[in-house]
Amino acid sequence: MIQSLKTIKNRIRSIENTKKVTAAMELISVAKLNRIEKPLLALKPYVESLGEIMQKLISDFPQVKHAFLEERLTPERIALCVITSDSGLCGVYNNNIIRLAEEFIRRQGKEKILLVCIGKKGFNYFKKQGIEISNAYLGVNGRYSEKLCLEIYDKLKSMFISGGASQVHLAYTHFMTALIHKPGVEKFLNLERLAKAQKDYITEPGINIILDELIPKYLYMKLKLAILESFTAEHSARTVAMKTATDNAKDLLEGLVLLRNKTRQANITQEIMEIISSSEALRG
């Protein structure tokens, strides 16, 4: 019984320490989430509106040519930019996007894929799969910076323009709400025209000048939105995971404290019974 009580106390101490760590990590994740969610919510409607304007223009002026609109069939290389986290403890966040990216790679053919990895989790996983990795951006830890975004944008753009990749896709996690995240793979380049719309306007300056300014701006903002959404979803997933771990630790502690009290009471009862038995034996 004494050894049993000691074991229970050690388990209680261990779980209390774990609870302190998970609670601290939850607070850190909440702070990071609040910091990155504001620019995301501000950027999202802007990028959606910018995309609608750009799509209307390239569809209404089918005669206009632009490097980012060219459909390239050769070489049959597809650049896939996969955005994951650098660290774990964020539930199924990384597993979901890696699984989706893996399905995309399987459909396209492993030999056709050229990866650009953001985050150690995706990099470490696909490196073991033997898939060619062109560039990796590690140690970001869910911190967005314009320098990082510009560097990745220049890389993806140059891969397409130089002919190193005939298409560029983004695999990232859409941030819907704090509890809902949706992983997806979207085409980044080339841009595709939709059905021709009714043109009832004129452009000033010329359409070529407008698209030369608008298309690169839209693509950069689209990439920025994808990175912000992924990082926001990462911090949100880690917040939920750490809160769940903290709540589970509390439940375990309640059960162990109850067990400790019962064990202690049983020990006391046992000692009393031994004293009474010894006293009766001396009298007899």
C-alpha cells in the first residue's frame, strides 16, 4: 500500500507538471493566433475582390497575352508548394495537408513533381519519400514576414517563367473558423480564363498596362493569403490541442486525487486495525 501511494503521488506530480506546460503553450498559441488573425481577416475580402476584377478582365479580353496566362504542356513538371508547420503538438493539422498533398502527387505522378516546402514537417516527410525538393523554408515557426513571402513568390514565379515547371500549385490549409480548417490544393500558375463575359466598359490606360500591374499584384496577394491562412490554422489547431490536453490532465488529476485519498484512508484504516489487533493480543 505504501508503495502504491507513492506511485500515485508521483503520477499526480508528473501530470501537474504536464498540465502547466500545456496551459502555458495554450496561452502562447492564443497570443500568436490573435496577432496573425487580424491581418488575415483584413486581407481576405481584398484578395477575393482583386481576383474577381482580374478574372473579369482576362476573360473579357481573350486576345490579351501575358506570361502568367500561357498554358505550357512541356516540360511536364508540376511545382507544388506545401505549407506545414515547423513543430508538432497541433493535432491533425500537418497530417491532413500532407495526406492531401500526397494524394495530389500520386495522381500526377511522383516523377513529375517538384516540391517547394514551407515548414519542417512537410519537408521531413517528403524527403523520406524520395520526392525532389527544389527549395525548403524552415524555422519559420508560423511567423509571417513580407520578406519570406516575397522570396517564395519570386521562386514560384521564376520556376514557371523559366520553364522549369509547366504548372504551379499550392497545398495549404484554409482557415474557416477557430475550430474549422479545410486543407486544399489550388492552382497558382498558369492563370486560367473563365467563360467570356459581356464587355460593357472601356479601360484606361490600355488593358495590357492594367494587367501587367494587376496580375503580379494578385498572385503575390494570393500567396500571402495562403501563407497567412496556413499559419492562422496552425496556431488555432495548436490552441485547441493544448486546451484539450490541459482539460484531459485536469480530469486525470481529479481521478488520481480521489484514488490517492482512498488509498491513504485505506492505509490509515489498516494501521488502526493492526494497532487494535496488537492491543487485543497483549490483553489475551
